[in-house]
Amino acid sequence: MKLSEIKFTIPKNAIAKHPAEPRDSSKMLILDRASGEMKDKKFKNIIDYFEKGDCLVLNDVRVFPAKLDGKKEKTNAKIEVLLLRELKHAERFWDVIVEPARKVRIGNKIYFDNNKFYCEIIDNTTSRGRTVRFSYDGDLHKVIERIGQMPIPTYIKREPNDDDKDAYQTVFANAEKSRSIAPPTSGLHFTKELLKALDKKGVRIAYITLNIGQGIFENIEVEDLTKHRMYSEHFEITRENADIINKSLKAKRNVFACGCSVARALESSVLTTQTVKPNHGWTDKYIFPPYDFKITKRLITNFHPPATTSLLLTTAFAGKELLFKSYKHAMKSDYRFLAYGDAMLII
């Protein structure tokens, strides 16, 4: 498959700028891989597609307000700094993305919070990427929570606001796992009430953690899709949650992966017995057609941008012809696309 085969145009008015309220009132397209049938539903109807003993796997990572607005020393030029990850080998060192990158060079200082502290550019990592060292001596994470903004995607075409601090976060996000720059967007549709209803129905709910990184903002640029390389992302599947998933697998029940991040973590942790192993570390697993999914039996996902790894994973699960047919249907039926948009359930 070539890059040109997965390019298409999303109408500007189809890109959601705000989430549905309540969350589970969003639309949901049911796509049946066996029959090719499509059904238009509401997300709250997803409970009808679960049976007792099935397993829903969620990514419980918390998004932190990773976007910092700063000013360059001397010129006071506005610089946006997107925090990617804290480096463990040295105190107060982070990998970041800066905009506009052309104005930021090694040795420059960018000031924040009314000039109370700064970061100094230590190294270049990519065209927009930098390694920086912060001057702050206290708990930097507390300051980030106070002054940072949620890193909503640039295609939303508006500035983040206070509402995004709740809206761009799943209701099941774990406060102790605040290391992601994006949520598992398909998880944004769940409400606490819906999760309780699934539990009452006898659905097993398991949690994995995958810290979604800068790859979520990157498009594939190579025509030969086999040449693309994924950014590594840290993930963890505990023994307790692996056991929950494996109970459903051994009982021949369906495992629903909520989002591409969950599917990648699960498919990175497959035993020869076709079950999930407890695992933690880094994964750069790149899933594209053709791919034989070992753990994921059902996929809950959103409508993705063209030329992205999320679209490729979804294509591998549904099949290119059927998936693109469903996208055309969604556009004609006024579905809302991308991070704050509507959902799909592929069965």
C-alpha cells in the first residue's frame, strides 16, 4: 500500500471544534467486517454490542497541560513550547517541540509565568524538536498544571480554554499517570454511567497505560508505507489487567480495544498462546495492512486524519475498501471527524 492510497480531504465543517455534550450522545457508526453492513447509532448504544464476559480495554493515561506560552529573551517573541517527555537521565531536562522553530536556536532562553523561570535550549532533536533545561528549582509539575494549556490539535483552529482541561480528558484517566500529550480520543465518548452499566451487564473492564507522544501530531511522509518509522511510546500492562483480558480470551469472548493506543499495546504483548503477557517498556510497533490482529477482536475508534498511523491501523483492522466506504458514508451523514468528533465501532 502506498501513501497516495490513504490520502483524502476532510471538509472543514466536518472537523469538530468541541466535544459532544453529554459525551455519549455523539454519533457512532457500526461497521460489520463480515457483512459490510453499516448502521448509524449513538455512542450510548454501544452497550448493545457487548455480551457478558466480553472485555473492554481502556487506556487510563492522563493528559497533562503540556502547551506552554513563553517569550524569547531580549526580543520577547512569542514562542509556543509543547512538552513531550521529561528526560530521566538529568534533572529538569525535557524533550519539546517549539513553534516557530526557526526563531529558536541552541543557547536561547524562553521565559514563562511573567519571567519567573525559563528554559534554555540545549540541543536540536528534529526540525521542530529541541532538548531544553528548565531553571525552576521547585516542583515543576505543579507549575505546569497551573500555567499550561491542554495541547488540543492545531487543526481545531482555536485556542485551548479552561473547558478543554476536562473535555480533553477521559472520565477514567488516572491522576497518577499524567504523562500523555493526547488522550485516547475514542475513550472521550465514555461516561461514568455508561461504564457502570457495562460493569452491571457483566463486561470485564481492563486498563492499560500508553503515553501518547509526538507521533500523534505527525503525518506519514514516505510514499512506501513500509519505510515509515514510529516514535517509541512507553506503555504498561499489569499482571492484574492481563489476567482480566485473558479470562475473556480463554472463554472465547470478544476483546474490545478502545483506541489505537490500546490496540498497539495489546499487539505488542502477545504470547505464543495468543494471550496477553504483563509487560512494560517502550513500543514502536507499527501496524499497517496486512496485519493479523492476535488480541483485538473489536475496535472502538474515531474518524482519523489522512496519512496517519492511526488511519493505517484502522485500515488494517477493517480493510481498506470497507473503511474508506464507511468514511464516505460518514461524510455524507454529517459525522464529526477527528479528536473531538464522533466514533466508530468495527466488529
